[in-house]
Amino acid sequence: MAGPRAGNMKGPPPGLQQVLVVEESILVAMEIEEELTARGFAVQLAGSLRAADERVRNSIFAAALLDCHLPDGHVLEVALRLSERGCPVAIVSGSESNTLPEGFELFPRFQKPVPARTLAQWVIDTLETC
């Protein structure tokens, strides 16, 4: 894990440590993971819908960052299941809002490319308000 960071960056709230990152690009996923672990979060990565389903079945997450389009489908069902459990979810997509399937409008959305630090800050800010 990376060392402490300077400035106003805070760590995770106590007890809410694990973040799910669903991203098909391993390089993008690793960048997001690095930003989150530098702030004290544990991260589980999934690069496919199948892997995301498995993670959701076997773990409880404090927050989730989900790439909309994966090689084996859309993550809407995963997003809805997480949300029903009280897990804050944000959608990260390179697609225009009007091209996303119905249902994705229920979640905050980040347009790719988006800096990993922006996503990490969303996680921190969101968990502070929960």
C-alpha cells in the first residue's frame, strides 16, 4: 500500500473500507486501485460482468465504481443489486449519456476519461455523507 498523502485527502471512514472497481481496461483499473489504496481503501477489481457478479455475491462493499460496458454485457443489474444493499454506485463510461441503456440514469455518472483521483474523491465524499 502507498504511504500517506499530503493535503486534504482523507482516508476511508471506519468500517467502510472495501470498494468494488469494475473496469475492462486493466491499466485504468490499476490506476483507480492505486488512488483508492493510497487513501486506505481495500479494492476488489473485476474486468467482466461474470467477475463482477462473483464479487458481489461474495463480498460487501462500501462503494462501487462501475464501467458501463463490459465485454460480456452491461453492469446495470450489478449496479441495482449493490444499490439495493445500500452501496453507493457510480457509473464510469466513455459513452454519451443518451446512448446508455435505460436505468443508468439512476446513478451518478463520470464521463471517460476521468482522473482516478476524481473517482477516489467521489468515494470519500460519498461515504462521508452516508
